[in-house]
Amino acid sequence: MNFQKMANAVRILSVDMIEKAKSGHPGLPLGMADVATVLWSRFLKFDASNPTWFDRDRFILSGGHGSAMLYSLLYLTGFEQANLDELKRFRQLGSRTAGHPERDLMSGVDYSTGPLGQGLAGAVGMALGERMMNARYGNQLVNHKTYVFCGDGDLMEGLSEEAASLAGHWRLNHLIVLWDDNKITIDGGTDIATSVDMKKRFEANGWFVTSCDGHDYDSIESALKAAQASDKPVLIDCKTIIGFGAPTKKGTPKVHGSPLGPEETAGLRQALGWDREAFDIPEDILAEWRRVGSRGADERKAWENRLSRDGNKDLFLADLTGDLPDELHNRLSEYKKELIADGEVIATRKASQGVLRVLTDMMPNLIGGAADLAAACFTNTPTSVPVTKDNYGGNYINYGIREHVMAGIMNGLSAHGGFIPYGGTFLSFVDYLKPAMRLGALMGLRELFVMTHDSIGVGEDGPTHQPIEQLSGLRATPNLLVFRPADSVETAESYEVALGMRQTPSVMALSRQNLPVLRTDASENMTMRGGYVLAEPQTPRQATIIATGSEVSLAVEAMHLLEKKGVSVAVVSMPCVELFERQSLEYRQAVLGDMPRIIVEAASTWGWDRFLGETGAILGIDSFGASGKGGDVMTHFGFTPENVADLVLQFVK
């Protein structure tokens, strides 16, 4: 096996893609091609003919700007979707070869990357998922590794410390990170911004750290061999030259994020002894790479045979498909009837725990967790068993005070397959999670974010803990559902709808304050429609009050006050704006009516004007709240039945 020629094929093909597109990042592909060649040809377990084989090793390019290298590897090893036509359309509209790798566009891309640090965090989630599935099904079905290419930028991001800390704490020894240590960033050498001893940092976090010359094949192979036997997560410090082979730009920031240009490209070809036209790979080198792509076929077939004979086959496949239990709908329907019969006045965060108790009893693959707030978010249940380095068979993750990596690890767990994760913190802290949540929405991952203390009703903790703009920001995020249930029944319905969304993450915005049960009928999941008429007057409505969450009960009280004044008002509960907007125009018009509309939500007014109609008003908050008792703060900002009723009367003739 001629590593040098194989690595140069990766280099040249990557540069050809970037030059044709006149856009891209050649530095990483040129610098890490040798490391990638040894890893993919000698260690990575995969079968190019079956990209989604479950027990394959996972490969995460955390520095997603180096995507040309990944696409080159996929083409050379024979992944069907990574054909030459696609490579020639690199970074072009409609191509599978996007500027940064996207999981849903190209088979062989295990994780969407680009925002630095996110790939490393997701890889920790994948490595944890592998160990947790292994604890359930054993080595015969689950025994693979997660390899990560990361750079200085990944390791500078604070997220990387959260990820490294937990990976070491859990002793995820099937996680191997190869650090592209080229000491260059866009603005210059890394020494302008950091003096961290990365070896000591990772060793302090419980990692095994070794190093290699990233351009010496024996050194690379030796380091990877040592990594295979580690009982800890592994960081391999790969000493590389960014832009290796580029005659005047190698080792400089100039090679990071711009095409080499015709003259430098010609110099690179000469330096590497490559005299072929663009995209022309010699047959012998391509054949060598294709053998690499097919060498895992026998191992994959052996795994399929083991699976076919395994007594847990059906359970295993059910976990992978993510199918919900057949009895789930009926059980939740019965549970909703129980809630209505009990009529207990409870916070929706507490109602959420009741629903999770039902769900975790039925769904062993539902994996919970919280950022050190289980006691406040009520994310744990009687069946919660902590995941630890000594027991990967648990179903509850203690993330510590690490909101950002909680979301990143949830992404990794979901992308790995086998689990549906949920994790909790306060809604005001969602900004800590947002980059990873956005990536989860981009990848279309099923996961549930349990966000409690959802309004100024939290009171004494004050504006730092009172979410205002967070709801509108989340609702503006594509492919993300935001549920703000009004009572325990809507809370149960929200979970049922969210779990049914296979390619969409969901947010549960839940109250701290106690709320009455408003629903009297559980025969239909009304939350599925996003918004519905909760209360319709017996005489034609003169106005419509639209509310969410804790403000729905307030709206109902206002409706009763108006009844005494002879004013007929309907109350619309809108637990999920996104789902409501998916309904037919006829349904939406029937729900909202053509009378004046008063919208009530104790949060930013941003975005609500689209439901206002010709006349009406929005009662919301466009400041940062205030510190005081929850009820006093709500009253201060006008969230009282009397004020809502007076607001309605301004528009009723």
C-alpha cells in the first residue's frame, strides 16, 4: 500500500474541487491527508457499499471547513453518492458537496459540522451512545469507535472543554480525537491568542494523550495503534504543516480559507510529482482506495449474521428505527383522563415529570438528563438510573453545569441512533444551548429540550432568570417546534406530538407557577393542531383572546369577567405556533375568528403581529422583567384578568 500516493490523491482531488469552485479551505486537506490515509486504510471500520451499517466506526470532521478532504475520501473509497460529478459541483447550489458537511445531503457524512467545537461535542455524544448501546446489547452487536479530526479552532472554543471534561469523566475509551496541530489560525500563529499546554489540559480531564508526526506514516500508525488499547478517551497530537506541499503558502494563514490559485496549484502538483489533469486519479491509486472502501464488507456481513441470530434482534432494531410503542397513544389518552379527573393544580414543569414517568416506564430508549437542575426542572423519574463510567446501562445523564455540551451530546446521541434524548434547564439559559440546538434542527434530529421557569412568573430570581426574547428566537428557528402548554393535559399532548416528530427537535417551555387543569375533554390531541378554541361563548363571539402557557388560564378568567358584562369572548390556546401555521387556512380562520383579537403572552411581542388581524392588541413584554414575587411581577406588567378584560373592552363596540 503506497500511502504517499494515496495521500497525494486526497490532496490533489481536494484542491481540484476548491479551485473549480473558486472557494474553499485547502489548508486542512493538504495538512491532514497523511493522517486520514492511515486512519481510513488501516483502522476505520466501514463498508462503502453500506454507509449506514450500524456497527461501523463513526468519523467526524469537526473542522467542517475541510470538507473537500472528506468528500475526496468518500469518492476514493467508493461511496455511491460521492461521485465525480458531485465533486465537480463542490459548494454549488443544489449539490451534495456543500461547503461544510451536511449529514442529510451525503451518505458517509455522519455529522453536520462547521461551527467549531460542535463536531467534538457531538462525537462525545456518539461515543457515549456506543457505550450505552453496548451495555444493552453486548460486543456482538455494538463495538465501534468514534474518530474525530479537530483543529486549534475547535479546541479554543469553550465548548471543547465541556466536552473533554465529560468524556474523561465517563472514560469513553472508544473516542479517539486526532488534533491537527499546525499552530496556525486565520489571524496568525496560535501563540497570538493561547499559551495552553494542550497535553496537560486533556490529561487533567482524564484523557490518554500521545503524539505523532502527521506526515510520517509509521509515526501515525504507531499512535493509532496505541490508541486502540487505551482505557480512556484519546487525544493524538498530530504535528502537521497546514497547506503541506503548497510551495509559498504552506505553514501560513494564507492557505487556510482561500483557493491556492493557478500558479500555487501548479507548484503543488510539481512538488508532489503529480502530472495528471484535474480530477484525474491514476487507476492503480483509485483501485487501492477502492480496496480500502470494500475491506469492511466481510466484517459487516458477519455482523448481520450475528444480528439475525441474536435473541434481542427485534428490540435492537426497534431502538434503531425509533418506532414508538404501539400502546403509547392509548396510555397517554388514559393518563390525560386521569389528569382531568384529578384536577390537580400544578406547574407544567411538575406535570412534565408526570408525563416523563409514564414515558420512561414504556420507553427504555428515552434518555433523560439535566444541566444540574433535575430538582428544579423535574427531569428525573422513579426509573431514572444515572449513566456512569461504571454503568453505561443507565438512562439518565448528569451533565453538570454544562448547558452547551448537554445539547451537543444530545445531538450526538440522536445522530448515533438507538436513543431519543431529552435534557433540561431554565428557559432563560437556552442561549447557552442555542448553537447546538440550531445544529440539531439543521440535522433533523429527534430530541426534546425541557425548558422550565418560562416567564416573568419565576419572580424573585429577577430579570437574569426571566426569559423574554427566548421564545420568539426559538420560534424563528427553522425545523424546531416550541411547545408552551397551558396545563397538565396540554403538557402530555405536547410530549406525544414531539415524540412523533422523527426529524424535528422540540422545546417544552414549562411554568414554575401552578396552573389549573383547563381541558375537560381528552378524546383528541388538540395540541397537535398547534392552536384551538379552548372556550367558545354560547352567543356569537365579539372578540378572541389568544394565549399560551400560564396566560391561558388568565385569559379564561378574563372571559368570565367579560361574560358578566355581557361581552362574548372566545379563548384560543396556542401551545405551538409552528404547528398552528401548518393547518389549513380554513381551520386557522375558524379558530381565530374575524372579531378583534387580543394576544396575551408574558414574553416578547415579536412575531405575534401576524395573528393580530385588522383590529386588536398584543399584551406582552419588551423589557427585561423585574425582580419581585411572581404574582406581583405579573401584575406589574399587566398580566391580570382585569387588565385583559379591559383591553378587550377597548375593541368591543
